[in-house]
Amino acid sequence: MNLALPVLVPVLPALGAAAILATGRRAPGFARPLAILPVAVSAVLALVVAVQLGTDGTLDASTRLAPTGGPGIFLSVHLDGYSSLISVLVGLVATCVQVYSTAYLKEDPRYPSYAALVSLFTAAMFLVVYSGDLIILLVGWEVMGICSYFLIGHHWESADARSASLKAFLVTKLGDVPFLFGIFLLGADAGTFRIDGVLAAAGEGRLGHPTLTALLLLAGVAGKSAQFPLHTWLPDAMAGPTPVSALIHAATMVAAGIYLVARLLPVFLLSGAALMVLAVMAAVTMVGSALCALAQDDLKRVLAYSTVGQLGYMAGALACGDREAAVFHLVSHGAFKALLFLAAGVVIHAAHTNSVTAMSRIPGLRHRVPDAYWTMGIALVALVGLPPFSGFFSKEAVFTAAEHAADGDALTNGLGPASAVPAAAGWTVLVCAALTALLTAAYATRMWLVAFHGRAAEGPAPVTPEPGAPYSPEPDEADPTRDEPPAMRWPLWVLAVPTMGFGLAGLRGDWLPALLDGGSLRPSTTTAVIATGLALAGILIAYAAWRTAAARRPAPAAADRVPEKAGPPAIEQLPADPGRLLLGPLYGPAQQGFGVDRLYSAVFVRPTAAAARLVRFLDREVIETYVRGAGTGANLLGWLVRRTQTGNAQTYLSALLAGAVLLAVLVAVGS
């Protein structure tokens, strides 16, 4: 294979970002082609590289960057089935996001800087995926962190966006500090930062501190991939533009942590304690995020908590020693979650509100956004995990991995002994994944029914009412082309294709399984029946709760309808929430994320703020007092000296005589 092709994959988006920043102010018309073309070409090149590499090929190439006196730093490329598959996902989603953004941010004056950051974000993820050296991987890891800070805070005029971007940066950095030490410890134990060298050292048992190293690395993974307890930044990150949410949740930042653990899984298999910690972390994340999603009214926050839960599935598969299942679900989830966010952006663009319950008050909403309506339905079915959509097969791969781990026969596929995975980790993941399947179906159904099938939303498309009617939409509001521009519509159907068909690739043993570790990705009959039954039960329960909630409130009168431009309806006008019926007393805590943010505020934020106030007091009232006192003393001494310098010779002589007399008296008294 020509090495230039994989090198160009991360370089082209980075060059596109530089070109946009250089020309954006002077020639804003070039921003859109410079945003789309380099990323699209990189996506095509990533696909070409994957095809040329084949199902069992690898490529390693490196050049030494700098001697360090210890393990060297290499500009290294490592390609195999995992990196090629994920790079294709990154290229596809990033291209769809850039195309979509040209319409979504059409009137945004800061579009050039936004597009440049999206391109740089994409380049950083490509660097993480293709890197064969942990230090170079760390560079891409941190570039993604700073890009997410700027992109989440794109609408910096909003206080929510500013606080969300700062929170995302600080929480992920909190995990990155131990992550950095974990990389240093891993390099010191293995004698190299090269990933192939680290894996060789792990296979030969030459790592001296596998548990400590794995736990330090997990801290960074918990931050980047939004796992408990560092998951709180991701729901708040919804303050950023919706296409950014699609990119972060589907193919870049949150995927990086899962990819890293999958790449270094032989290291984690050396420590049963670390795998157990990962299993518990994944279990709490899955169940907690699903409960929170069931209580959210904001459409994007529902999807954000959904992402957290699905990442928990992937982390659970890794805790069970099966990276094939984790990466299978990572790629499958990347397609349908990007589709969900982009479709949500179309709906929000048409409804002028993020509130799911407020959307149900808008007449004919689903008729105004038919493409978003159907593609979101496809993506939600994949999220729930019903056959034959991709989410069913990838989720069942996770269940199968947990089932085998619980039986003491983990599917490590030669990366380590099956006994390396504690059976307790398998049972923990299996039970919590089953509960999460039920909750996922419930919140997905609730969101779908409340937003699109409320008594107003399911009605006919709005028409211009009689003069004097209280609700007066513009005449062209019913035109789907107005609410679904082509640049926002076509990416939905592009992503719908892998959402519907990618999962079937797991049944073909000569392609996807061979591209990964060669194990089987066919679902287990037992877990498939149980998980599908739980998903169907969740759908039926949510539907029954929705019907019950709808029956408790009469249909809204025409006079109660509020024009869209006046904002969402008042709280008392909204229909009863089926999530409240399903969760009961848990509804309030789940809506607030079970108080994790308040706990962090009490344990970390308030003490830090109090310490800052103490330092400010000491600086202003103590240190500055000494400084001011020193200055006052010098001023007083200067004043006294100045008073003695009168310029009068008689005064000087009188003072001299007085001094002589005083000295004479002192001498006489002393003798």
C-alpha cells in the first residue's frame, strides 16, 4: 500500500481547517467548499485504504521524531481492521455533518470558524485512529478536547453555551491528568510508546504495574467517553449547535475512549480488578443514563443520555473481554446516533423549540418534516434494538459477550485467557444491559409518541386560518422544502442506509468478523430472545403510559395554541408526561441527573470557590497590607528627612550645636 494515502487522511482536513481560517474573513464564499471537499476526500481515501488493506492486512510504518533519553517518540502509523473500519465511520459522519451545516448555519456569521474547527476535530480523530504511538495519539486526543470546547461554546452569547463548554473542558481534563500518567507508566514499563511494542510487552507479561496503569487510563476514558462518574458534561454539551452534537456523539470525541480501550485491551486483560471496575462503571452508566433519558423533556438531552447509555454498552463489552462486540456496536451506534441528532436538528429547526412536549402542540409537525420523521423513526428502531436494523445485531453482540463472560468462557479471541475476565463482570454487565434494553425502548417510544403523535402534532398539516384566528402560521410553513432544505435532508438518508443494513454484515463471517478479530458476531438465541422481548415490553409499557397520560388531559382548544415565534407553551398547557407515570418518585431525581452535579458542586466546586475567596482575602487584606505598610513607612521616613532639609544655615548650625551639647551631656553623665 502507498503510505501517502493513510497519511493524507488526517492531513487533508487539517489543511482545510487552516485554509478556512486563512481565507474565512476575506473570502467567506470559499468556506463551504473548503469545509466539505477536504473532509469528503479524506472519507473516500479512508475507504480506499480500508479496501486495499483487506480483512487480514496490517500496516506499520514509523519514523523517530525525537530522542528522549528513555522511550522514544515515533511518528507512527498503525493500520488494521479496527482502525480502517472506524476511520470510514469518521469520514462518513464528518462529511454528512459538514454538508448539513451549510444549511443549518446558513445565516451564522461565524460559520467559517465553525467549519474550520469541525475539520480540525475530524483530523484529530483520524490521528487518534491511525496513530501507532501513544504520544502522537495523545496529541489528537487533546486537540479534540480543545475543539470541543470551542464548538460547544459556539453560541458564546448564551450563558448556557459558555458554561457547558467550560464544564466539558474541565471535566474531560480532570480525567486526562491521570490518563497522562497512565501513558507515561505504560511507556516506562514497556520500554516504548509504540502501540505494537506495548501490546507485545503485555503479551509477554513484562508490564510491572498493569492494574495501576489500567485504572489511570480508565480515568481518561471515563472523561472522554462520558462514563460514570465523569459523564455529566455530555448532556450539558447540547448547548452547542446540533451538527456538533452529531459529530461528538457519533464518531469523534466519545468514541475515542472506547477505541483506546479496544486497542489496548490486552493490557486491561492483565488485571481482573480493572475489568471489574470497568464493568461496574459501565453498569451504573447504562442504567442511570437510561433513567435520566426517560425523565428529560429536551429532545437533545434525551439523545445525549442515550449516547451515554450506549457507550456503557460498549464499555461493558470491553469489560467482558470482547473488543469485537464493542467496536461493532461503536460503528453501528455511530451511524444511527448521527442520524438521530441530524434528524432532531431538522425537527428543532421546524418547531423552534427543543421541548418534546411543546412539539406535540404544533399542528402537523410530522407532515412538515416527513424525511426527518421517517429517518428518526428508523434510527429509533435501531436504538431500541429490533431486527433487522443494525442496532439489534450490535447490541446482541454485547449481550452474547456478557453471557459468555458470565459463564467463565469470555470471548477474548486470543488477546488473553478467558479466565482473565471475572465472571462477576459478565453477570454485572448482562443484568444491567437487560434492564437498560427495557428502559431504552421506553424512553425512545415516549420521545417519539409525545413529539410526533400528540393530538396537535398528528393532525393535518397547518393551513392559513380564517382572519382573526389566534394561530396564524405563514402560508409557506406547510411546505416541507422550507423546513427540510436539501443539504439537511440528504445526509439523513445517507446515514439511514448503514442504520438499516450494517448490522447484517455481522452475519457474514468472511467480512466484518474477519476484519476484526475473526470471532463470530452472530447473536446468541437465548440473549436475542430475552433482549428483544424486553425491548418490545418497553415499547408496550411506554405506549400504555402515553395513552394514560393523554387521556388525563383534554385536547387543546384552538384558542390555547401559541404561535411558534412566541416560544413554547406554558408549562400548565403541556400534556401530562408519560415519563412521570413510568418513573413515579424517581422522576424528579432522574430529571436532575440524580444530583451528581449538585454532589460535585458540594464536594469540589464550593470548596474550591471558598479556597479561592480565602486566597483573595489573604492577598488583598494581608499581603497587600504588608506591601502598603512598607510603602507608608518609606513615605514617612522620606517626609521626616524632607522636613530636616530646610536650606537655612542657621537651622543647621542650631541643630549641630544642640547635638554637640547633647553628646557632651551624655559623655559627662556616663563618666
